[in-house]
Amino acid sequence: QVQLVESGGGSVQAGGSLRLSCAASGYAYSLYCMGWFRQTPGKERERVAAIDRYGHTSYAESAKGRFTISRANAENTLYLQTNSLKPEDTAMYYCAAHPFRCGSSWAEYNFWGQGTQVTVSS
């Protein structure tokens, strides 16, 4: 059974950092693009970062220079290092998987975790 489990969220002050993790199982992890999305009430789910099977990364403009996505294929684990956090980064963060290519829209992704909450106070 496919399972993605996020962890590492929490409450931090502005300027702080969190390292989010996503443990994946039940599918060919190394063949999938993995992405981090975030969502707040009333807003469309937004792709924060993605990394394909070759390690190529992409970031939302709001994340560039502050967030780093990485993957450990041997451990079936995805990471998002978030630095210089801002209150506007507050959201539920989800990891998701898409076969091979990195889809742009959240609706394209096949598998989703339950999310981990990130709260940034000013």
C-alpha cells in the first residue's frame, strides 16, 4: 500500500528553520518526481519545490534561496530544508509523488501524504 508520511513541522519564530521529511513506501520511489506542496485555508494548493528522479530541482519564487529540496533514494525519503522562515510560510505542508516528470499542478500528482503543519510567528 502506498504511504507517504510527513514529519518535522512545528512552530517557529520568523527567521527560523525547519527540516521537513517525507517517508515513502509502496511504490517505485526512485522513479518518481517528488514535490512539496503547501496549503492554507481558502487558497489553492501551491507547489513549493520539486525534485525529479535525476535530482533536478525547481522552486516556487517564494521559496528560492530559502528552501532546499533533496531526496535520499536509498531510504525512500524526501526532505525540505526551510530557512529564513516567514509568517507567510505558515501552511500545511504535503509531500506528493508524480511518475517520472514533475507536474506543475497539484492535481497531477498521484500520491499524497497527510501533511505536517508549519507555523511561523512574527
